[in-house]
Amino acid sequence: MTLTEKLLARASGKTFVQPGDNVWVNVDVLMTHDVCGPGTIGVFKREFGKTAKVWDKNRVVIIPDHYIFTSDSMSNRNVDILREFVREQELPYFYDVIDDINGSWKFDSTKGLLKQQYGKNFGGVCHTALAYRGHLRPGEILLGTDSHTCMAGAFNQFATGIGNTDAGFVLGTGKLLLKVPETMRFYLEGEIPKGVMAKDVILHIIGMIGFEGATYRAMQYEGPGVSSLDMDDRMTITNMAIEAGGKNGIFPCDDQTLAYVNDRTSSNGTKSTFTPVDLDQDQKFCYDAKVDLSKLEPTIAQHPDPGNRALAKELGHIKLDRAYIGSCTGGKTSDFLAFAEIIRGKTVKIDTIGVPATPDVVRELKALTIDGKTMWDVLESSGVQMTENASCAACLGGPQDTFGRLNTPMNCISATNRNFPGRMGNKESKVFLASPYTVAASALTGRITDPREYIPN
């Protein structure tokens, strides 16, 4: 069996499953956030009763992150609905914007968008926060009310996005009926060359198969090239399985996985026991391709979809209005460090926005120094508008006052994960997806730029 098949077999109490089987799966963790959480709660209460309790309060994780730092009253109210439910259910894993469980959230627009407006327990972007806060463990089943839940497959999990109705059912039962997907294997060889990042890997792969090429399929990554990818790299790659229509993305468990998970569960006091699934010699795939990482180049997903692939060096004629780095895909500390490697000591030419994925990233960027300057100062001194308010921000558009939102037609190069028309705001805008390296180089020139021209020796 493939990794996905083994996980679904175990979770359904079976010794063997195959693609097309429908199995009742026991869920290890359910995650929801402020966009879909209120709807999920509504379904749960409608179907199980207003006084019903969730199936296991220690397996529910709630993280407000999408429409947070906005004065939009309905968005603010969504966070309050989550807090009320958490209080009723006595849920321990709620990464609230404020510290008062009896309080009410309201963004103070008079304080501006750049300075911190959250409490000590705030988590930031749900997918990155799940990893940082120790909720991702090999061998488990994670379901979340967000399409990029597949990011957790980096940790040897079956992780996928579900709708509010399914999530409401899981809240009440801890189970869900799932169809076992076929598996596509991507056998990775070699190592990523200078100037290329994990984002280029997944953009290359989506370009190979198309943005519908993995529809309801598992995207499994294995081979000797995996060892050269750290956990942040793997999260970037599995995050965008959904951009190819994938049901999930998944990596094997190795020493890097174990070190990361053991550190995060220990630091956060979360469940620390788990049992990974290993690769079988006898696996059946519906698609099998080799990818030589050493041959890859800086890659762009052009408007209007993630499968519209081109090389950065071919697109120097495209002028840009904005550069954006952030989101679960591009807002990790390693993403900002790569970005800073390019722009340090230089000044950006276009409007450039930086949104850390989590408060941990904010703290790390303010603690790490080079030549006596913090990385945060390096970014700001180069002209990057950095906000301390970690969130999804403009990745999903949001209300008009969302930081970095494309409120007018413009060309934007972004380290985020989706570029369908209107994704980041204005429907007439064009979003070009790229690695943090490529976004940084392009911010310096005002046009799409191959970052290898700017990589320091």
C-alpha cells in the first residue's frame, strides 16, 4: 500500500484498502478557523443539539487567522462566536486573538495595521500554527475546514480539507466517511541548486500535471532528494497539493520529521506519542514521475492559475506594482530569511508587503541579527512594509482594509499559494506566484526577475 492507503487503512481498522474504497475513518485532530468555524458550529448544534458536547475536546484545535485584523464587524463577530463555543465546550486548544475568554474581539483601526494587536496565545495562520504548536504528528489523520490543510502531509499524516457539514459531523462523532484516493508518486532525486527553493519545486510539479492534474489523488513524495528538504520545504510542497486538485500531499517520516515533532510537542505540552507509516516496496501508483531537483530553475505560476508555469528568466518583460511575502506557504521564518538574503543592503523599487505567518516568526525575525541589525530591521530598512499582526492577510483578499489587499487592478508577485482571479482582492489584478527569492529580486527591479542574479556568493 502507499503511505495514504496505509494511513486510511489503520484509521478505519482495516488491514488493507485500495483506491475507490469508502471507509469510515477515526479522526485524530479536527481544525477549524474564523471563516468556517461559525458555520461548522452551526451544523454541529443543529444536528446534535444545542447542548451537545464535541466527541473529544482534546482533539479539536481552533485558530482564528483569516479575517482578523480588520474593522469589519462581521469578521470580528466570527471570532467571538468561536470564543463562545470554546467556553461552552471547555476546549483547551484555542489560539485566540485576545487573552480574555469572556471578552469580545474588536480590531482597533486607529492603532494602524503594523503594530501588534493580539494577546500572548494567538497562533497566527492555522496551518503553520498547527506545526509550531505541536499538533502535527506522523501517522495521524488531520481534517480541517480549509483547503490548505494538506500542508500537514509534510509530517507523514493524511491531512485534507473538508466542508462545514463534514466538520460538524466530525465534531459530534470523531469519524468521517472518506474515499481512498489513487496515489501519484513524485520520486525526487538530486538537491535544489543555488537560487531555487521548495516553492519552485511545487510550481514545477503543478506545471507538469496541470492545476487539475491531481484531482482527488494523493501526491506522494519520496526518493533520495527528500533528505535535502527540511520541514519548512516539505510544508511548502504539500501545502500546494490542492493547487493541483489533490486530495492530500504526503512525505515519509525521517529523522528530520522526528526531530521537529519531538521539539514542538515537548515545547507545547501536546500529545507526544505517535506511530509513523513507512514506505512499502510494493506500491501501486496511477502516475509515477521522477523529478531531478538539481535541474530546476526559479519558476513562476502566471495568471490566472497555479498551473500556468513559466521560468522567471523568461518573464523579465512583465512589470510589477507590488511584491508580497507571507501566508502559510511563504510566511515562515526561513522564507523571510531567504527574502532578506536578496534585499539586504538594497532598496525595493515597488510597494512591498511582509506578513509573518505566526507570532513566532515575528519574534524570531526580531531576535536574529546580522552585522548588528535584526532581520526585522534589515527588511524594514530595505523598504519592506512589515506587520507584526501575523495572519492570512491579503492571501485570501478579505475586507477592504485588509493589510496588503489588492484594492485596485495591479500586477503582484507573491510568495502565497493561489492566484485565481480575485484571490488577493481586485478581480482585475494579476497575481504571479513565486519563491521568496524570486519575489525579493523582483521587488528590487519592479519586474519579474530571476533571483540568481542577486544571490550573494
